[in-house]
Amino acid sequence: MTVTVALFTRDLRVHDNPMLRAACHEGAGVVPLFVLDDRIIAREPVSPNRIRFLLTALSELDDELHALDGRLVIRRGDVLDEVDKVVAHTHAESVHIAADVSWYSRERERLLRERLARRDCLLHAHDDSVTVAKPGDPSPASGRGHFAVFTPYFRRWMETPVRRPLAPPPRFVVPPLRGAELPRPQELCAEPGSPQMSAGGETSGRKLMKQWLSGPIHEYDSMSDDLASDATSHLSPYLHFGCVSATELVHRTDTSTPGGHAFVRQLAWRDFHHQLLADRPEAGWTDYRRAPAGWRDDPDAVEAWRSGRTGYPVIDAAMRQLVAEGWMPGRARLIVAAFLTKTLRIDWRIGAAHFRRWLIDADVANNQLNWQWAAGTGTDTRPNRVLNPLRQAERHDPDGEYVRRWLPELAQLSGASVHTPWRSGIPHSVYPAPIVEVNGM
């Protein structure tokens, strides 16, 4: 019996999974394998939220595989060593993996290919990190490099053919092979996570996708920036872990409606950042463009921002939601990132690291490059723009409902007055004074 290994990474699903379909097509026996990578688990700062979500996603993936008469084989350790052991034990002739764009993922693929070659075992990498065929599609008119501005990229993206979603593979046989038990979250990370976070996997993600597409998406264009309405899909963690396919989302979205078009545009932003990082992997930790001005060293300001004690309620509400839920709306992310980098003049890498500590959906492409956009070091065509948190609150939380939800100490203030508590005589012992004066749009 020919055996192949389906190595899951950030593609934890059986629906529309090119890697899994190819593995099942090639081998009479298939080993669905996931390696808990000690190099990632040991990274600082540890993200307990992503660990909790990952373990739930792996459990749901195992359930989905059991419906195909399969099962998920869990190993822990060095990815190269563990895959090599499985290949040696099963005499597998090939390994399939989804390609990714981060430096670590590309180096892992290169080293794995070299290791497997010693056993005459082939590695097949499948483009699955973006909606279009591969990160380099579409390409600029020159045919080289990447798009540096989103609008022309989006025009070409909308014209680029997208593959059809794939059905789950047929039932398959898993060769006899020992795997580890799925660990508990505290075995991988002793730090507490967000008390109100939601965790899921493919089963949960597909239910959420169905619910989102059945109605709420139609108001996305008009309501997504309204902080109090919570009118976003909440699918980003499922996209980050590959529990839901971005390609399937695009195919199932009616882009002729304003809401559908606006939602698909956000999926295109995801692809835009992936194609940039694929061409410039160093942009994950270095400035894509020179910063408009130098950064300040102000530990007290950073701590006030992290803890939601800046004196600007819309900033503090968002930062407290982040710690409580491991998530915040896109508009809130932009407001707090712009405040840290443009108003406080703090290096974007400090903010990006805090987001990576708490956000369930944080990855190198979207988290780091969105931070660079907000900081003026990325692809924003107006790098010097400054967002005034008071004006942003007036536009996107006009009645103060979002702020009162997350700042109970200001709950007695009605309407928009909650955004300027210093005008209502709130003692500084209850809520702090603003740490800095603000300007901007």
C-alpha cells in the first residue's frame, strides 16, 4: 500500500483543502498529521489565546476526519524530526503541505524538503494561504515584485480567476501509527488567556460562516465601522487557522450587493498583505518604508495604552476588549494603532507584539503589515495622516454605547458625554486624565 502524509499547518479543515485532497488522491493510505511545534510554542511572548483556539480547532478537525473514517495523528517536538519519523515508520513516498508566506514557514518547507530527499520522499507544497492561485497572483504590470498600493491591486484581484472550492476527500485509510493525546492548554502555556474568548474549529467556523452569509453580511458596508453594533463576521480567527477557506467564502459571497462587495474587499486586503510579505519577508519586523518621524521611548505611555488607562475612553474600551475577548473590531484596531504610533510616537513593533500576545487572529502578514499601515511605515498612500480619537469616537460610537460596555466606571455618563469624562467632573481616581493632547482627523 502506498502511503502519503498530509501535514496540516494553518489549514485545519477537510472542506476545500487542496493539500488534503491531493494527499488522498495520491496514496492508498494517508496519515493526517499535525506536529505541535516546540519552536513555536516556546516563542516569546506566548499567546495563550491562540493555543486555546488551536487545540479546539485540532479537536474539531479530528472529528471531521473521523467522519471520513480517518483520524488526526498528533505529534509534538521538532517538525522536521517528527515528520521524518512518520515517513520512516510508514515508508511514505510523499508528504503534502500547504505553502505559506512567512519567513519561518518558507524556511520550514525548504529544510523539510531537504530532509525528506534523504529518504527519497517527495514534498509537495500547495498554494493555499491566499484566495487567488498563489501569493504572486495578480502581479504588477511589470511582472516583477508586488503591488505596493491596495486600490490597483484590488482591481486586478477582482479580475483574477479563482479556483472552485473542493469537496472533502473521499473516505481513506490511516495506517497503524501511534500519536500523542491532545494536550490541555495549560500544558502548553501556563499564562491565563482572555476570559471571554470564543474558541472553535472547522465545525464551528462553518456554522458561523453560514449564519454570517444568511443575513448579517448585507449590512456590512454600512455597519462594519459602528463599534457598538458588532457588525463584523468574527471569521478572522477561523481564517487565520484555516478552519474556514477564504476561497470558499469568496465563492459563496454575492459581490453584487454593497455588503458582499465590502466584505470581499476585506478578504482582498488579506491577500494583499500576503503577496507583499511573500516578496518582502523582512517587512514582518523591519519598516517597509522609512518612518515619518522618530520613535519615542516612553514606558509609562506604553503601559497606559496596554492597560486601557490613556484617558481617552474609545482607546481604553478597545484595549480592554482585546484583553477580555482576544479580539476587537477592525475600526477599533485602526484607532488604537494610530494613537500609539502617530499620537504617542511609539514604535509600531511594540504595539504589534501586544496584539500578537492577545489577538486570536494575529499572524505575521496581517498583524504586522496592518500595524505598518497605521504607523505610516507601510503601504498607506497618506503616511502622515493622524486619527483623533475624539473625532473617531464621535463618528463610530456616537451614543457611547461601546465605551460604556467596556468601561463600567463611566456607565453613569449618558450619550456622547462618555467620550469626554473630564468635562463631567469624573474624579481622576475613578478614570485617568488624558495622557496627551490629541489632534488629527
